[in-house]
Amino acid sequence: MIMNEKLISPIIGLALVVGAMSTNRLDAANAPLVAFEEQSTGLQITIDGKPFASYHKPSEEIPRPYFANVITPSGIQVTRNHPPIEGKDSMDHDTYHPGIWLTFAGINGNDYWRLKKRVAFDRYIGRIKGGRGTGSFTVSNYFLDSKDSSGNRIAQEISEYTIVVRDGYTLLISKSDIFSSQSDIVIGDDQEYGLGIRVQTAIEERNGGQILNAEGRIGEEGTYGRSTPWCDYSGAMDGAVIGMTVMTDPLNFRPSWFHTRDYGLIAANPFGREKVAGGTESAVVVKKGEKLRLGFGLAIYSATEESEIDREAMYQDYLNVIRAE
């Protein structure tokens, strides 16, 4: 039996923390410049003139938004190459797992994770703002009930992304609302929901990398289906330890269960109560005019040794930032 649940409304926040463990603030006048180059495909984002990430609008090949080719301050790319390179990268799920994304396998039965239906770019809201130590942009998208652009609008997504540069890491904060002014929307129960990441092939668990959660459980076997404040993927590459820590906002309407795989995937999923956690089937109803709001964080780091990485400190830093907001 499907259980309908009315949502609470904490803001959707996706925070990406990139780099070392320091939390030192930079002098604003001397902080590196965050810059955006607008292109037909989306935005190229740089910090101090160096690549940070690309934000992609939905396309014919991948009809939902995502970040790709995300790079640490030390210059090592931590997400899998997009598109993956034959002979160098794992080639599975090449379009499902482009880098970093937030999406849903079922809104009113429409599957956006597996690219069966389209998320349509609407517009940037306001000005794309670069600056010393910080930058931001806001984007509006629509979830459609078709694979092409001819379908009906099922729900709207408005996401504001803010990049803040720290000493040794970068913080990317996303605040998104998902809602419909036309009708109720129902979000179902599946493995494929929430904030997903795909790491570099070299640090996949099956290639010697490590999955670790906040309780100290390791590996796909130890972490899959567990509810935990954060879950991390890391490994050695180019003479450094690199990784990403996926973190959840404690104000979410319920905790996330983690969908973890040895081939480089972590997804923080608050909707898979049956399919991920093994509980009773769930359906979350967002009433007409109400908003679905969730919070996630992602720490992206590099270090010379594993002992230098304090994942719990990064999680606490993420919490401090969202509490201040």
C-alpha cells in the first residue's frame, strides 16, 4: 500500500565543498575571482582563471541539468570524464551519470533519472553574477511529461547556485524549490532519486577506491541502504587522495538512504524507503501551490595523505553555512 505524506518545507540546498580541510575565510579584496562564461550549452565556471566546473542545461542527449568535469583547487578532476573516454573510463551509464546531478525517477510517473522524460530549460532568473570570492546564478526549469519539448509541464524547479571561495576549498550552495501551480505532484519510490555523483574511474571501489559513511561503515556492502549524515567516495589519483563527500541537511522532511555502488556512484535518496532501505513503499505528495524543499551538501577535496582528510569537519562546516543562511 502506498503511503501519502505531506511535505515539510526546508529549502533545497546543494552545497559543494571543494579542496582541503581548512575553513579559513579569505580577505574579500584579495579573494580569487569567480567568473562565468555563458554558452549555448550552459555555463563554464572558473575560479582565479582556472576551471572549476561546467553547468549544463538539458540537451537532446541528456535532457536534465547537471554539473560536469568538476575540478579540485589542486587541479585534479574528481568527477568522471564527461563524456567518458573509451579505453580510459568506465563506459557504463554514460548519460545517466554525467558528473553531479539532482533529479527524480518518478514525478507523476515520469522518469527523469533514466532520461525517459525531459526537463526543459526555461531561463536564467536575474543576472549571472561573478565577483571576488563569490558568484551566483539562478535557473528555472520545467519537468515535462514527454521526451521532447512538446509535453505538458508537470512541475517547475527554481535553483539558485552560489559559489563561495575559501582558503583551500570552494563552496557551491544550491537552493531549489520544486512545485506546481497547476495540480498536485506525486513522487514515488525507487533507487534512482536525489543527489547523485559519479567519481573518476581510477577511484571506483572496484579499482581500489573506498566508500565510507559517517558511522565508519565501508564499501558498497556496508553502506548501501544506510541512513547516515554523509557518505564519501575517495581514492588515489595523480599522486593525491581525492574524493567527494555527499552530505544531507538535517532539516529535510526525512533522512536520505544512500544508494552506493562499487562502480563509482553515490546517490542520497530520501524517496527510496522500499527500494533502497527495504521498508514500506512510499509516495510523497506535494500539494498544488506547495513546495518540495530538500538540502544536500557535497565536499570535493584533494590531499596528499588520507590522514589529512577530516570529513566530519567538512560536514560541520556545511551545517554552519546553511544555518547561517
